Amino acid sequence: MQNTTWVAGFRTGVINPNEQIKLAESREFSDETVRHVVHMAGGGAAVRVRLTNRYGISPLRIGAARLAQRKTGSAIGTDREITFGGTVDVVIDAGAELVSDPVDLAVVAGEDLLLSLYIPESTDRATFSHQPGEIAYIVTGYHTADVELSGAQEVPFRFFITGIDVLATDPPPVAVAFGDSWFEGFGTTQSANRRSVDALNARLTQGWVVNNGISGNRLTAEQIGESGSSRFDSDALQVPGVTDILVNFGINDLILGAMGGQPSATTEELIAGFTDLAERAHAAGLRIHAATIGPYAGCVYPGMPLLETQPTRHAVNEWLRTTDTFDSIFDVDRAVADPQRPDYIRPEFDSGDGMHLNDAGAAAMAATVDLTALFR
């Protein structure tokens, strides 16, 4: 007899739109339909959708929701209505999340879906994914079932969604990519699915990896997004079907705090933070794999402590390479650093801003993961 269970088939990390440090601005909604492009890491015989009002300050009403296979652009193919406890029109309380009823729509890994939400009433600024490397379409009015959203505004964000689960047979192993922009994909080609996580999925012969990276996220401090330590339970340990966790943090801990007048993390703070994640993962019976901290000395954004934080980066990387705290280490730093200037990204891997990877760099990062350690 076949064994079926719900596992994560897609994830997207969300942030609070009201934080002090911001890389992008969210928006409010009123009598609008937003249609998201969702690239599935894994497939199954049915799906369920996870919506969120995690950082809302007032209740969020969803007037209608539909999920469809994507043809091209905003055009839908096979289409299904989404219900919540048998109801089409639902309210998500401030700070709450909601999981839909099962949706009878078979999906396959690598497929693009279109998730349409109608927001009938005025909202506060939306809980959102701020650098997902993908677009959403927005139109005025109730248009969730329209075959195509003509004249839609295209925005590079996701709103009110954290994931899609799939009903899988003989459950495959599932890894969560948990970290910052080097997972989420900023710097890679938008709407092309060339993030490091996509490149890693292309290498796998079993299971898949869902992406819970948040650009700007830090292991040791709040903003942008809850700290890695704070969101580890909800965004990694509690992901349905998770067997492995991939961790990539550090650059933002060292330089991004300057945007808000915050100090850089110390070597001791980063090692303690990494160690805490490993201990919590192992206590939950999961494997955990960590990346070394990549180079960023060529960062073009002003006001960052680029050179003075390099000794901390080197010390943490040396600890990562020699510790037995994790089940494996993937040495992203050595793979993408310029041999002539090891604190800088190789020119052929640089997205152009000196601290993010382009498509080729993301593929090089994915190639560092030891597949014999992942899902073993």
C-alpha cells in the first residue's frame, strides 16, 4: 500500500513591512486581485496553500483564492478554487496564518503555478517576500478566475503567502534552504529560476529543496526579517517533511547593521548562533549543513564596514571548516572567491554589486553541496 503525506513543495520567507531597515517597501491592498507566480520545488497528487497575516496589525480578509497551472505570463490553465474549512471568504487575524483545505490539483517538480488572491477590503501594509526573484500581477477588482490579467501591474514581490504543501507518495526527503539572499536569489536573473536553490534542485536525483532564504536576513539580529535564530522553528524545524536544513548566514551579520546604526556581529556571537541552530536541528532528529561565509569586500553600497569585518569572516570560516558541529560543510567562500583577491567575488560570479552572486555564481554555490551528505 502506498504511503502518502503532506510535505513542503514550495516556501517563501516573509518579513515585517514596518521594520526600520528596509531594502524594499511593501504596499496596502483594497479591492484588488494579486496573482503570484509560484515555482514548485516538488510535486504531488494534491496541494494545500499557506497564507499569512504574520505581521499584520489588523485582520486580513481574503475574498477569494484560486490556484492554477500557468500557461504563460499571467494566463492560467487548469484552475481550482481554494477553500478554508469549506469557506471561500475568510478572515486571517493579525499575527495568524492559515492552511487551506486540500486542493485537487496534481503538480510536478519544476512547474509554475499561479496563485490568485482577491483582497476586497483595505489592508495595512502587507506581510511580504521582498526579494523573491519573481513577479506578481496586480489588478483592481475581483479577477481571480480571469484567464489572463490584462493591463496588470507587475511587481517583484509576493504578498500574504508562505508556502504550498504537496501530497506526496512514499515521502521523499526535503531540505530547507535557510538563510539570506544567497539562497533567496537576489542578483540572479529575475523570473528565470536560477537561484542557488534552483541549481541545487537540478543536481538532485531524489527529494528536493525548498527556499526559505530572506535577502538581508541575519542569524544574530532582527531586521531584515526575524533573526535566523528566532525564525528557525517556524521556517525550518516545523516545515512539513523536512529531513535536512541548509544554512547560509554571515554577510549581513557583519555589515548590514550599519544601515541602522547597529554593531557588527563578533566571531563569538556567530559561532554561538551557528552552534545553537545545529543543536536544535539535531535535537529534532534532522541533519544540518552549513555554508562558509562568502566574500563581499567589493560591495558597492556605501557605509558598510567591509574591510574591518574580514578578520571575523575568516575566523568564523576557519571554525566552520574544522568543526564537527554540522553534518557537512559546503565551502561557498572558496568556490566563489577571486583567487587573486580572496575577499572579493570572482568577476565572472559577481552580479555587479560586489556582494551578490549572478546566475553562474549561484550555480557554483549549488555545486559545493555534498549530495552524499544531503539526504543520506
